[in-house]
Amino acid sequence: MENPGVGWVAAIVIGGIAGWLAEMFMKSNMGVLMNIVLGIVGAIVANLLLGLLGVSLTGWLGYLVAGFIGACILIAVGRMFRRPA
């Protein structure tokens, strides 16, 4: 599940940054651990979706972009299933 050219430590750091950027963009409030998880899982989800469209993002910048896009998608999906307060 690892992006070629990005090691595990880099994936955690870049995933954390991508998750944090998505958190700021989506005006969400989550912790550091959730930002890392959202960034990494978001990158996997976005790479799968973009792969279906024939788009391939590689390297740390591609992983950051994919993580940001995927984390935003995951936050939006989570909001759709969350009960209104």
C-alpha cells in the first residue's frame, strides 16, 4: 500500500501534513494522530480513484496532493454519515 518513492517514515510525516491541510481546508477539528491516519488513508483512496481515471501521482509531492484530496473526501463522507448535533 506504500507509494513508490515514499518510505514509511516519510509517509507518516507527509500524511500528517496532508491531513492537517485537509483539516484546515475543511474546517474540521481533529487531533494529530487522526490527521496522520486521514492523510495516509486519504492518499491510498485518492490514488485508487485517480488510478481509475488514468492519473498517477508519484513521489512525495504526489503523495501530499493525493493525501490532501483523499483526506478531504474522507472528511466529507464522514460528515454525511454523522448525525446532526
